[in-house]
Amino acid sequence: MIQNFCKNILSTSKMEKEIPIISLVYIERLIIRSGMGLCGANWRKILFISLVMASKIWDDESFENENFALAFPIFTTR
């Protein structure tokens, strides 16, 4: 499930191959520094946010925030 979720985000937003690795670094830092763990209620949001952050840092041509909101509306609803 996690692999398919990640592949969907990567292919939809055309992220570079390095993005998942950078994303894992961000997730690891979050877990170590905050003590917060991943669970069924938060893993999708944390993975999505870490992929978006990694994309914005790594890729000069990253999606703009509004493009992410259009491509992934499930994460931008309130």
C-alpha cells in the first residue's frame, strides 16, 4: 500500500528519482527529533509532506503549491 501510494505521487507530479531518498531523511529526522512515530492515521500525510518538501529542495522545476493542491486534493481539504 505504501509503495503504491508513493509511486502514485511520484508519477503524478513527475518527481525526480532522488526525491524518495531525501524524503526518507526528512521522515527519519522527524521521528528522531520529535519522538512522533508513523501510524495508520498519519503516515499518508507525513509521506506526502516529506515528498513535497524534498521536491521543492531538490528540483528547480518543482510543482508550485497550487499545482500540488490540484493534483492531490485529498490532502488539501480542510
